[in-house]
Amino acid sequence: MLYREAGQFKTNYVADSAIFPLREDRIGIGLIILAAYALAFLGNSFLLQAVMIPFLVFSLASIGLNILTGYTGLLSLGTGAFMGVGAYACYKLMTAFPGVNVIVWIFVSGFFSAGIGALFGLPSLRIKGFYLAVATLAAQFFLQWCFIRIPWLVNYNVSGALDAPLRTLFGVPIMGPNATPQVRYLVVLTIVILLTWLASNLVHGRIGRMWIAIRDMDLAAELMGIRPLQTKLLAFAVSSYYCGVAGALLVFLWYGGAEYDVFNINQSFFILFMVIIGGLGSLIGSFFGAALIFILPIVLGIVLPAVMSPFGITVGSDVIEHLRFMIVGALIIFFLIVEPHGLARLWQIGKQKLLAWPFPY
Amino acid sequence: MDILYKVFIEPFVFMGEAPDLLIQTLWEGLVSGVLYALIALGFVLIFKASGVFNFAQGIMVVFSALTLVGLYEKGVPAFLALILAVLVMLVLAIVVERVVLRPLVNQPDIILFMATFGLTYFLIGFGELIFGGNPKEMITDALFLPQGTTELDMLGGMVRFQHLDIAAAVIASIMIALLAVFFSKTRVGRALRAVADSHKAALSVGISLNQIWVIVWFAAGIVALVAGIMWGARSGVSFSLQVIALKALPVLILGGFTSIPGAIIGGLIIGIGEKLGEFYWGPLVGGGVETWLAYVIALLFLLYRPQGLFGEKIIERI
């Protein structure tokens, strides 16, 4: 009843091309952001540390892959490695220049990832589809090998692992062992909101339309004057930038330290699944996908033992892990068959229904 | 200059000085190449007949081997377990056709490709749930696979041939020959080739696409089982085999997606190239190059000949 577009007229081009044309949508998104910030003060540290921070980090990585796979139609299996480049670059930068604020380095580290991504995106000019997927596998395995074999990347420390040094912002520790989940959550949330806003402007603007044109029909796009070389490489660079920042956040603001193994091929696959389930070519879908794939096993871990225990069956954590794989696999097939546009499409349908409710004619 | 010497001269000098080591390396490359080819063959079979790039082939290798070993551990006699494993692959083929392929007819290739990702994860979870995630030993004795080694005096040194490797090479060759006969001589094989050429034309002469897909997935399942037994005997049955199976992708790129001889030759090139690279050039960069060398070879290859050595058509490029 409250959700109506009646009476809201678009009188100029700016209003017509707005991302949230409805007043209710604008209020809604404002409320969601407000609630997200409020959660930092209301939620307990388990919720923030084990659910919300990783959810936001994976959402950011999904947005990155979605720009490449969903908007530009180039399949990549190297997401994990590109995240790794961001994390290692951030580590090198902040240990080499401890004087500069670490937030700056988190944003800058994405550019290293973007450069490497564009380099491995070069084959995309000649090949596409499965062939490109194999080319990005080369990036995945080669970069992971670099993480193991080049001790310079971890400043020659013996364990070969990345660790988060103590860093502060306005005198409050945001990184390292003393940083509270609350502060880290606020930092991650702010970065993710900022980058999502940027991505939203990118994909709705000229650049985004170029990507979509290349995805839908590259030949026609080229005839219209879109240069495939620059467009595809830009997609690779922007996508890798997002993945790189997500990787830096993952290691330094979530785990607090990690080894090369975090960035293995399974990480790449899981982010791809988030994108598929959330919806190819949809930013909000990236959040839905990350939520479903990441939060599902946590929910399963709580619900399954509770349901099974009355029957005398104890469910171990390994069974839950296996069930997670099965359910994720089945969900992917289910979504591809029933709703190839993913959760984002369901969201749209829901909104449409709500607009017409209670008189859907 | 020193680095150039180390890259371009020293390895070859070393090869000339110790030909027995070279032969040993070549032999190991050959065997792993044959096994890569066997995995790649499963991909080619399905790709030819249904145009689906089956990412799940790697996990089918693990899953079939796991079924065999898991059944044996539960007390089923080895050969009965083998037959049951074959039956499981048949059931899998029927279920995949019904549940995954049929509803996705006429979807873009990339959607089907992603559906096989889903299948991969489902099978990983399913396999681990039933048989447990621990690595298992392949039942080499019970299947009468030979063990032990032969050492031959050759070129001033000893070269070791594992009997298992010889058996693997022989069985893989027989398998490939059987498939070649199956494709060219039998009625079903001809139907498969017809489907590969054109789905519509095949339908119009009365070939049932659904049946063909079941047959082809079943054939790929059997190839997977053989590959699983051989790889399992060499390095144990565990889900890490899946990463080895990913190596079949560069093999396919080298050989072309639609060519059976291409899969074999691509497998040999990757297998031998990888072992030579690891043994002679690997130490220069700290070793472990085996994990990515195959992909980089494929990547370089793609830039010059995107359709592969024996690929049928030039892929669209822009």
C-alpha cells in the first residue's frame, strides 16, 4: 500500500536515469544502510566477525567478478588469485611505508591487482568462453605458485604467511590483534558501500553500457564503434581492482592473517557460484549470492543438529560441510534451470508484485 | 649472460651427458601424458555429442574410483565392485540427462558449462558424504594390476619402468582403440557422430537425442572409471585428483575440443613438456612449475592457434 509509483513524475533526464527512481526505494536503501551501521552497535562480536564481515568481503569480490562475467560476459576462474594479488600488494605497501594510512594502501593495492588482471585479460581479445576460462586458470595456478615461491612477497618471514600489523585510524586500531570486530566491521562496511556506489555508477553509465554491448553481441558492438580491446581490458582491470580490494580486506580485516592457500581455486569457484546464484549482471544479486552461499552453511550448522537430535542422529561438522557442497551444487543447477537470472530476478519480481498489490490488474 | 646460459645451454648439456635420466623423464612424461589424454577423452566424448563442456569430468574420475574402492572396503568382491561402479556411472548418466541436460536444452553453451560446475560440487559433497573425505588406497592387488619395477641398462645408466605405468599405458591405448572402433564401426557410434555434426539433422533421421546423451555420458563415465583406477593406483584416490583432472583442459586446448587424436597428442605434449620443464628448468625458478606450466603452454598456444592442433573449426574471434 505504501509502495506506489503513482504521483511520482519524472520531469527531466536526470530523474529519468536515476538508479532508484522511486522515493520508496531511496528511503529503503537509506534505511538498509542505516541498519547496517546500527548493527555495529547492536550486534554481538560473533555476528560481526563470523557473519557480517565475511559477507561484505565476499559481496565485494562478487561485485568484481560480476562486472567481468555478468556485465561483460567474460568467464574468469582466476578470482582467487586476483584477490591474492591485492592482499600481497597491500601487505608489501603497508610494511614498506608504515607512515601512510592503511586505508590508502587498501585502495591502492587494488591497482596492482588491476594491472595483473589486465595482463591476464589480454588473451580475451582472441578467445572467449571455455578457452578464456582455461586462460584464467593459468593466472590462478601461476599466481598461486608465485605466492608460495617468492619469499619477497611476505618480507622473507619464516612462516610464509601474511599477518596484519597494528594500524590505526584517528587513533583507533583498525587492523591487527587489538582491533575490535566492531571497528573492523565499520571500516569494511564503509569501503564496501563506497565501492558499490562507484560500481553502480560505472555499470549504469557509458562504460557499463559498453560492457553490456560487448557481452550481448561483440560484433555489433564493434560496428557501433566500441573498441573491444579497451573495453574488455577495462572490464578485467576494474573487476580485478574490486577483487584485489576484497582480498586485502579478507586477509587483514577478517582473518587477521592468512597463507597462500586462502586464494586457491576453490575460492575462485565459490565466488563464481555467488555470482551465478545471485544473478549474472546485477549488483544487488552479488549481495544476495554472497549471503546465500556464505550464510547457508552457518544456518545449516545451527539448524541441522537441532532438527536431527530428536531422532537420535548426531550431525558432525564434516557432514554439514559435505551437505553444503551438495546443496550449493544442487542450487546452482536449480537456479540455472528455473531462474537463470538468479536471486536478483526474484527480487525484481517481488518488487513488481508489491507495486501492484493488492490489485494486480 | 649467465641466466641465458642457464636457460638455453645448461639443460641441454645435462640431457646429453645423462641420456638415461632424459629417457626416464620422457617415460614419466609419457605415462602421465597418456593419463591426461584419458581424462581429456572423456571431455571430448561429451563435447562432440552434446556440445556441453563437461567440467564435471574430473570429479567423475574421482567419484567412480571412490565408488569402486568404497564398495570394496564395505566387503564387496573386487570384480563385483567394478561392475557395480560401472552401473553407478550408468545411473549417473541417466540422472544427469534427466535432471540437468533435458531442462537446459537450447540454452547458451556457457549456461550448460556452469550447470556442470553445479554437478561437480554436488558430486564432491555426495561422494564425501557416502565414502568419507579421507584419501583411499586403490585396490591394485584385487584388480590384478601388476606392481613392481623393471630396471633396464640403457645408455650407460639404469632406467626404471614401473609395471603399473606400463599397464596404464597399455590399458589406455586399448581403451582409445576401442573407442575409435566404437565411433567408426558401430551403429550407435555412427549415430553419435551424426549428432555431433548436426543435432537437427540427426533428429530428422530418427536418432533420439536423449538416448544418445545417456550413452555418451555413460561412455565418458567408463573412461572416467578407467582413468580413476589408473590415477588412483599411482597417487591414491582422493579429491585432490580433481586438480589433476583440471590439467585435461590445457590438453584439450592443445588438441582441439572435438578431436580424439588431438586429445591423445595434446596429452602427450603436456605430459612430456611438463616433466621436462620440471626436471630441467624447474630448479632455476625454485621448482614446482608443474602446477602451472601446462596452463601457460596452453595459453601461449591459444595466441597462435586458437582452434588447437586438430580442432575442426576456427573459433570465433573479435
